[in-house]
Amino acid sequence: MTNPIIKRIELSDGRTITLETGKLAKQADGAVELRMGNTMLLATVCAAKDAAPGVDFMPLQVEYKEKFSAFGRFPGGFMKREGRPSDYEILTSRLIDRALRPLFPDDYHAEVFVTVMLFSADGEDMPDALAGLAASAALAVSDIPFNGPLSEVRVARVDGQLFVNPTFSQLEKADMDIMVGATIDNIMMVEGEMSEVSEAELLEAIKFAHEEIKKQCQAQLELMELCGTVKKREYSHEENDEELRKQVWSICYPKAYVVASSQNSDKHARMDAFETILEEFMESVPEEERETKAPLVAKYYHDVEKEAMRRCILDEGKRLDGRSTTDIRPIWSEVDYVQGPHGSAVFTRGETQSLTTVTLGTKLDEKIVDDVLNHSTERFLLHYNFPPFSTGEARPQRGTGRREIGHGNLAHRALKRMIPEGYPYVIRVVSDILESNGSSSMATVCAGTLALMDAGVQMKKPVSGIAMGLISENKGQNYAVLSDILGDEDHLGDMDFKVCGTKDGITATQMDIKVDGLSYEILEKALAQAKAGREHIMGKMMETLSEPRADLKPHAPRIEVIEIPKDFIGAVIGPGGKIIQGIQEETGAIITIEEVDNKGRVEVSASNKDSIDAAMRKIKGIVAVPEVGEVYEATVRSVMPYGAFCEFLPGKDGLLHISEIDWKRLEKVEDAGIKEGDKIAVKLIDIDPKTGKFKLSRKVLLPRPPRPEQPRTEE
């Protein structure tokens, strides 16, 4: 018999979240079953008993997995089995990871595996908004050291009202969609997209989320009490040599401070200077002790380097490359850099560079999304690539990593709301990072905007992006907000806060906090400073290209869209696709048709306008309703003794009776010079009300000969 422990959380809208432990997966270090309505997640956590030798970081791995059976579906493909994680699962895993990771003790280095699985879903409640809470609750009921609990919630704004953990249907109407992760005291993570909201509106949504999170964290604290897991396991993953630490600090810190304050803007030269200090110290260590002491020296020196950089900023306002806290690195950009794609741009800011291309396609190029709860298509794609050479690394490039998927998703969210509604083209943006020293995802946003405008995509407004950093001490009592951070400032700092937007508001944001005590005052200052930085970057972009090009590139496909009555979809396609295939073969155009809002949406694309026009004429002919009295150009399809059958509209034949060919009497049709394949002008003179057959006339379009005069008779 099981004796589960249950804790319930009431949401502000009346829905209830249930956390239950002690029933499932009892061999894991911690396991929690989370239910809300018909949605059920199982979160488990397992940690190694000790750290692996030589590990001086937090080896955390988070996996979020959705079972197709959760929604009563079969997986696709031949195997009919879940395979590699989808982008959605990877992005959800990253959301959980980024919130959890900073809350593990700095000296805890045992491997930790967090797994969150979706076992049931109703298609309305969004499980990704509950996954962070489930993961934290599993850690809470375990004995794994963790400075939580925390929770994550999604906040959406619909018609000016904020909702916590909205449903799928509510989210479709939202102009703001953010995920917030926080402890009971501090914000840890924010990510989301929005329709040009102000900084104040974003802050309001974050505060709203935090109030709900506090209740969920309190419930987890009570769950820990019930489970008896307030006290965590003891561990000792670090061996320290205090004498060696003092030596490293006393000898290396003054030299590191000189390098940190040297205002060298060359990343590799600065790295070499820091590395030289470490090498010089290692030479002073007795040769027989170097191998054993090297890991400790490297660890202590990392702390020295970090403190030197931070003190330069906090005490002197000097950054590693000599900028002030608000300065943006030099920017240059160029459009139409490569001519093969349909649009391209290079954007370089300091030592970060993106070469971005745009390709325009048709409906056939749409991405098909087949996730458990999302079966749809995407017409705007953005892919981000980060090859090793961009940072000077000598290693092979493998498949797309989680980081690349995450960075690409942020840039995608920043730009997608600026693509016009109903835009006929499928768009693929590809950003290849050629150099990187901080904020390559924001370079992708800027280069993506320029490349889209270069391609002639009529964006609503251009978008720019900036990455902000933070150096703080004494729980935020002394701090500096940094604009356009370097890679080292990201690595050694306390915050990475990316903000994208137009001149009128924010379109996407992503924030990761690495310290306790980040006040809303600091957040407000960071957002205001980010706005000024975005405006500066936007000004530089507009110097290169101020508005979208008026037309597409000559080699870009041309697309025209026509809406037809739903009843005519079958007529355009024809039996077995015969009609539509025939039009494509005859005109060279590509035609796609789908039902949208109870109408037929037909896209016609080709590399030249003549092909499109020819295809459009045929489609319009098919959907045209024949009208008595109208004149048509018809094609003679067959000749009979009693007349000719003529196709006067695509798929519509009528009889041109021999008596309607000419005013004079004809013995046979051929006497009028009419043969199969001829094109002649005809008039529709009648539609049989019973059979629907069409009666055509040619003679009514010919001048009528005068009647011969009758001879007069004398009376």
C-alpha cells in the first residue's frame, strides 16, 4: 500500500494544481506527480552520490519529454515511436534548466538528472508552464542540495488583462506571452514575446507572475515539511588549499587588475594576457607539484580574473575593452552581401558578426510541425548557426545544439510579429555567426531585419536587439548595468538580459539572473538603458537601409493569391488532380490550394509574371459563373455533323449548333472553315434549366446580311 503526500495549489482563476509524491517512481531521489485538470506531468530527479574526479562545475541535465499517447495520438514515421526531442521539448528543457541551475550550491558538482514527462493532456492547458514547478517540486522532496524552491508560470495579456498559465485558446489572442521563473524572493529567468509593449508593461507582467509564483513556492516549502526533506544530504566535492589560494591571489590579482583595466578591445589579445599571468605563476610552482596543483590553481585564478574585472567596473567604471557602462561597440553593416539568396546582410558589432540570408518560398516550403499538442505549419522560419571558428576554436562542427535552437528561437520571436499578416511567401532566415564576442543572438535580430528588408519583405517596422549585463555586490546595494556586453562580461557577470524591439516597443526578451537580490529598481534601470541602446543600434542600421526595398529581387519567385468559393476547390483540382496538374504543365507555374475560413485560398507562383498570368486566367475561368449574353473565346474540342462542342471556360463545354455558326445555311460544319483546335468567339445564348447544358452562338457576333428585296407585284 502506498501512502502518498498531496499538496494543492489554488490558482487565482479557480483552477487547482495538485502535487503528489510517494506513489510513482519511488526509486528516484525525488518524484512528483503534477495534475491540473486532465494534464498530468511526472517529474523525477536523480543525483550521483559523489562528484566525478576533476569536475568543478554543475553537471546538470534537464530533459522534458512528451508522450504522444498523452493526447491519444500515434507518433509519425515508420517506427511509430517517440524519437529525438522536438524543438519544443528542447526549448522547454532549456526554460527549466536556466531557472534551476543558479540555485544549486556553487561547490556542489555531482551529476544531477531532471526528467519531466507529459503523460496526459487535454489540449487546452499548456504543460510547459507547469514543467518548472514539477521539476522544482521533485527537487524539494529529494535530499539533493538545492537553494530553492522555485516555480515558473506563463503570463499572457489578452484584451489588456493579465492571465496566469493561459490556455492555448487564450494565448492565440494574447499580445504578450512571457515565461517567468522565480524563487519566493527573487526573479531568476524571463523569456517571451510581445507586440511592441512598453518597459513598464513588461515589468508589470513580471511582478504579476511573481505574486503567483510566491504561492507555489510556499506550497513546496510545506511539501518539504510533510516529506521531511528540509535537511539535505551532506557532501564534500571540493578539496581546497588555502595557502595556495592566498598565493594565487597575492601574486596574480595585481597583474590581472592591470590587464582588466588596460582597455584592450581585442578579445584574443586580452585572453592571451590573462593566460600569460597563469602560466607565469605555474612556472613558480615546483615542477613535481605542478600536475597535482594545476586544477586548483586554475580554479583560484578564475576567481581572481572575475574579481579583477568586476572591481574595475564597480570602482572605476572601466570595462575590459575600455567602454563606459552605456557605450555600444562600433557597428557596421552591409546589405545584398551575397547575390544568390533573395536577401542578405552582414551585421558587425565589435567582435560579433552575423551573415544572414533570406529565402522566399511557396506553400510547398512550409515547415510541418507534428508535436504532441501542436499539429500545424510554420511560414516564418529562422535558423541560427554557431560554428566553432566564430570563436577561434579548433574543433569539428557537429549537429545543431540546444544553445543554437534556443538562440534562434529568441531571434525568431523578436521578428515574427513584424511580418505582415497574410504574407504570401514562406520565409526562411538563416544566421551564420562568423565572429562571436557576446550577444550573437542580438546580432542575428539586427542582421535578420536588414536581410528581410533587402529581400523586399514589407516588414511592419524594423527590429533591433541588445544584450545587457549586470555587475553587483551586497545584494544589489552596489551595481553597474552594462550595455552591449562582451562574452567575458556575460560569463563573469550576474545577469544576461536580452531585449529586442522596434522604435515603439519590445517584441521579445530573455533574461537569466545568476545572483540573489535583483530588485525591480535594477530591472527598471536595465530596461531603460536597453531602450537607449536599441535606439542607437537602430539608427546605425537605418544608415545602411532605412526601409524595405520596393520590390523583390529579380530571381525571387513571384506569388499571387486569389480567393475562390469553397464549392470550386474541387473544380480547380479536378478528378485525381487532373485539372490543376494540367494548368501547371501548360503554364509552368506552381499552384497550391487550401481551405481557409470556409474559402479556397489559391497561391500561384512562378519565376516570371507571364506564367502567373496564364495560370490565373485559367483558374478564374474555372471559377467564373457562365452568364447568358456574355462573349467568350472558345476552343473547338470536337466537330459533329450537327455542330461543334466548344470549351468556352475551363472545364465548361457548350454546343455551337450548325445553325448558329453563320447566317447562311451550312450543309456541314467544315463549310465554315471550323476544325478541332480552332479558337473562335462565341456568345452564350441560353442555359437549359433542366440539364444545365450551354447553347452557344457564333453568328450573332457576325454582321447580319441584308434581306434580299422582294419583287413588287402589280395590282
